[in-house]
Amino acid sequence: MNPSKIVNIADMREAARRRLPKVVFDYMDGAAEDEVGKARNASGFRDITVTPRYLVDVAERSQRTEIFGQTFASPFGLGATGMANVVWPDADVALAEAAAAADLPFTLSTAASSGIEEIAAKVPDHFWFQVYAQRDRNVTGDLFQRAADAGAKVLMVTVDTPIPAKRERDIRNGFILPLKLNLRHIADAARRPGWSWQFIRNGAPKFETIARYADPNASAQSLAAFIASQVTPSLTWDDVGWMRDAWEGPMVLKGLTSVADCELAKTHGCDGVLLSTHGGRNFDTGPAPISVLPAVRQAVGDDMVVMLDSGIRRGSDIGKAIALGADFCLVGRATLYGVAAAGRAGVDRSIAILQDELDRFLGQSGNPDILTLQQADISHPAIDQ
Ligand SMILES: Cc1cc2nc3c(=O)[nH]c(=O)nc-3n(C[C@H](O)[C@H](O)[C@H](O)COP(=O)(O)O)c2cc1C
């Protein structure tokens, strides 16, 4: 990676695209069906304007933010991304350590290549865990217990994946789990020697967090089948009640965009919601989280944490979300592109780009402190009608 050529997250995406075989890049970059949901996430941010206020002293600027009793360097963390190690060996470790070094939280996915215990030991003060409720409640309960024992500060329960999504790039490319390269992939991988050597040396990524629940002698294929079989289409609010009882710390429902669902999350005792469309990867038809944020904030009031992800590619996107009432944001691909392009150095660079852009956003909009942003003069299609 040549840092002088990586000026923004779009450059980082391009650097990742050049380094990865198409089948891997498309797994990371792709979304569901026509990918209009993914595009809507991006245009949702673009359609918002913030009118700057001048003649305000912005010599000192702070983006430090408190969430669930802990203060972080910025109002964003790294979201859960399963199978990240397919883009770089030990990508989970690079992402987690870069987050902790920047004093930001890192969320480990249930579908991560690395284990709960390994990552928690490396970044104990910055460790959040994302759980997919499993068909077998005992497995879910055990995941909760392990996350609690490992000291996870926040539990994110992802609810936006009742059934598998139709990701057409993956279907066309023949992307299957565990990743197996067919002849077409191998021809492409040959033009990507950096990634290919790493893949040959390290093999296909594992599922350290979840693999222990399958038959220990299971082949890679039957492990993948086991993991798929654990996705449950029957999760309901009753299960949320059960999970609330089973987890003592802060619990956030991830993947909501309906105001009514956010209100239900509150009445079911959740501490927060993460407005998200999984980066457009699941339901192509849903609204951009940023477009529903003002209504959600109004409905749930100030005593519930509202977080947001999906489509964040600029520090100003984070600023806009905070100005519209979010308490915190998560990024998915922005830092994944970084690790895919250059490992730990790439994640560091993605984080630094977002922090620098948010700092400029604060200075230029006349908000020396992130805390004053919620009074910013903001124009948003959903609240301007
Ligand atoms: C490659 C990839 C894998 C993901 N895996 C998970 C996952 O295992 N669990 C989960 O809750 N969300 C997962 N997500 C969704 C992210 O947590 C997040 O919601 C999304 O990436 C945000 O959108 P953005 O990529 O536009 O920032 C994944 C996203 C990507 C790109």
C-alpha cells in the first residue's frame, strides 16, 4: 500500500480490489440482489446537508464519545464481519488490534474465523461480541456464557438474517463455504500472487467461535453445513425476552430499520438498537438506516442507545448520523477494505482517514465538540417534509 495514493475509503476499496481475486473481493464488497439497498445506504448520506456555522472557535476539537459507560476516541467502532480472514490471514486480529490501538471498540462476529477467547484476550477493553441466535438454544446460551466469561462489554444480537440472502455475485462466482478454489478462481488468483501465497500458506479460514459445536471429526463441508443449519427462521420476540434474561450486560438488537421494532426492542428491555441493513447484504428492499434514524430517535426517546451502520464511507457520514440523533456508529467494509488491501497497516489507515474526516467535519461545521452536533443545522429529506 502506498499511503500517498490512499486518500479516502474509495481508494482503499480500489486497493483491495486490485489485491484480491474476484471471488473474494465480491464476497466482501457485494450485497443482495440488485444491490440497490447498498446504493441507497450511500445516497442516504449524500442527500443530507449540514449548514456550517462560522465565527465559532474551533481551535480545539474533540470527537471523544461515551457509550455504555465507556469513553472511546471517536463515535464509531468496527462492526462484525464474518470470515474476514479470507481477505488477509488473521484479519480479525489485525482489525481488533487496530481498533484497540485507536481506542475504538471491535465487534467479533459469531461467524468469525478467530475465537471469542483469543480476540478477547488481545483487546480486553475494546471487545464487543455479535451473536447469531442459533437453532439450538443451548448453543446460543453457551456463546453468551463464553462472551461473558471473556469480558465482552456489549452483546449485539443480529436479527436481520431469518433466511439466507440472495447475493448474486457470490452465486455467479461460485463462492461456497468453506472457500474452495475452482479452475476459474485459480486462473484469477494467479494474477493476485500476494493474496494467493497467503492463502496457500494459511489455507481456508476456519470458524473458531462456532466450530466446537459441530462434530469434532466433521469435514470442512459438513462443518459449513452445520453452521448453515443453525440459522433459524423462527426467531421471535419471545426469544429476545429469553436472551435479555440470559445476558446481564448491555444488549443491542442489530439490523432493525422499523420504528415499531425499535419500540418493541425497548419494551423487551434491550439497551440499544443498531439501525442497519447489514450493509445491504440481506434485504435489498429495505430503507437506508440513516433515513429512518430521526423517526426512531423520536419514538424511543433519549433513554435508549441508538447506533447506526450501513454505508459509512466518510467521517462526515458519521457526523451526519450523530447530528441526526445516533449515539454511535459502526463501520463494516470501510475497515475491511483496509485489512484486505494491506493487513494491519490498511486498517490503521482506514481508521485514520475516517477520524481525520470527522475532525474536519467538526471544524468546518462549527462544532468543536461532537456533543454539540445534535443541535447542528441539518437538512434531511425525512425531516424536511
Ligand atoms: C464481508 C461482511 C461480512 C459480514 N458478516 C457479518 C456477520 O457475521 N454478522 C453480522 O451481524 N453482520 C455482518 N456483516 C454486516 C456488518 O456488521 C455491517 O452491518 C455492515 O457491513 C455495515 O455496512 P457497511 O459495510 O456499508 O459499513 C458483514 C458485512 C460484510 C461486508
